[in-house]
Amino acid sequence: MNELDRALRRMKHWAKPKAVIPALLNFPSSSKIYNEPYGTVLIISPWNYPFQLAISPLIGAVAAGNTVVLKPSELSGNTSRIISEIIASVFDADHVCVVEGDAGVAEALLKESWDYIFFTGSIAIGKIVAKAAALNLTPVTLELGGKNPCIVDSTADLRLSAKGLYGEIHQWRPNLHCP
């Protein structure tokens, strides 16, 4: 709700042309940057935080004036159905729609031409999305995994914890000293 409220409050400001210093080559002149929508955006959201990670990019894409096709994770079927019902009751299907289905549906969607793709998920699938986007030079935002927070308290084996946390990204070195 906070993201939606912020978007509604800031939309006029975001849409205003921004005056910038013109190039000396064009003296005397004035320059402005006009924000324009990309067009049709594909959002592929993950199974973890399935509502927030689907709705948050949707809010930004719609606030920017884009049409959106949202493909929620098949692993969060109940949430996907609720999102689909909400979207269908709020938006015209030509403006925002939800496409439910498995990985095959996502593959079929990636074969289509999009003006922008927003993907949240694993690195492996992110590579597939990036490759599909590259075929049409489609701009893409990839929010990929690997940012798993953890709490290590006084009862933890620090050596084992460091190995688990550090070892996922880097080769574990037994002489690593943790403070």
C-alpha cells in the first residue's frame, strides 16, 4: 500500500519534463528530458514474496504509462489466482493482464516481442530471460537470487556459518578467519 500511495502522490512529479543544461554546441538553447513509457512490459515474478514481487514492479510500470503482462510463479498458485482476480477487477484486460501457467508458458511469453522485461528469480532463469531479451534488444531488469540474509547468533559455529555463507559465492578457504 505504501508503494501504491507513493506512486499516486509522485506520478505528476515523475511525468514532468526535467530541465537540463544544454550542450554548449546548441547555444543558445534549452533542453528538457521527457519521460515516456516503454510500451508493453512483461513482468515475471517469483514464488517467494509472490504478491509483493509481482505488484511492486506492476505499480511502477503502470505509473510510467505502460501496458503490462504479468506472469506470476506457478509455485504460488493461490496467490497467483488472487492477483489475477484483483487485476481483472481493476484493469481493462488490454491495459494489464495476468497470464498464469508453468515454465512452458513463460518460455512462450519470452518468444514474443516486448518493449521491456522485468524478471525476479534465479540466476539460471535470469540467463534465459536475458538471452531472449537480447534477440530483440529488449531492455531488461533482472533481480536475481543470491541475496539470502541470515542471522548468526552467539550459539552458532562461526566457522561453519562462514563456510555456508561465504562458500556459496567463493571457494571456501580453510584458513579464513572470522572476527
